[in-house]
Amino acid sequence: MSDQQPVFGIEKIYVKDLSLEIPNAPRIFLERETPEVNIQLHTKAERIDEGMYEVLLTVTVTAKVKEKTMFLVEVRQAGIFQIRNVPEAEMDPVLGIACPNILFPYLREAVSDIVTRAGFHAVILSPVNFEALYHQGKQQAEMNAAAAEKLEEEKKTTH
């Protein structure tokens, strides 16, 4: 009976990829204006073995002053999670909400550290509501599927 209990474990947390670009150095360090910072965040999960999943949280941080890029940082923070005996319907939320919530503090620290080491003021990523992002993504996917279905129907009626 106990072997049917849900299992959730963190096997490994690691930085899978990290890149930093400062295309306008050294002159960009003379800029006194506050940069405009753009942050893009993506999650991805894939099964890598029986009951083992890799979840990838990717952030791209771009700081610009006028049209000049101050810096561009991309960090791909990954985790390997053991997830067993979880109903199929609950797997998506575990992979899309629980795992990114675990990875985010590591991602946040990696971004702050690399930006500081590059000679800029630290960029501290604001907390992220992965549950809201997950539901937004599902809603968007449903809307896209409905739009594609409607397009197919229109194609059929026009031929």
C-alpha cells in the first residue's frame, strides 16, 4: 500500500546555461541614466526517465539605456525531480507550478550574482506567481486551439 503513496523529491538543482553580454562595454559604464529593464520568463518540463523529470526555468534580462544595450543576461536554471504515483491530471500543475516555485530562488540568485559581477547594480527579480502564469498559459492554449478549430471549419465551408 505504501508504494502507491505520491513521491516528490528533488534529485538535483543546477544552472544548465548562463550567458552574459555587455556589447557596449566599456563606454556603457559611463552612462548615468537608469536603464530600462525587460524580463522574459519561460518554463519547460520533460520526462527524462521513469518517474524522473527535468524542469527548466529560463529568464532573459535585458537592460537598455536609450537604444544601447547595457547588458543581456540569460540563465537557464534546471532541476531534476522524482515524481511518482501522482495522477496524470495533477502532473501538469506539479511540473508547471510546484517545480518552478522551487527553482525560482536559485534563478533569482544566479541573475543577481552575474549582474553584480558584471559591474552593474544587482537586478533582483520580483516574486512570480507561477500558478497564475500556469493558468494563463492553459487559457491561452485553449483559445489558440479554439481559433485553429474555427479556422479549419471556415476552410471546410469555403471549399
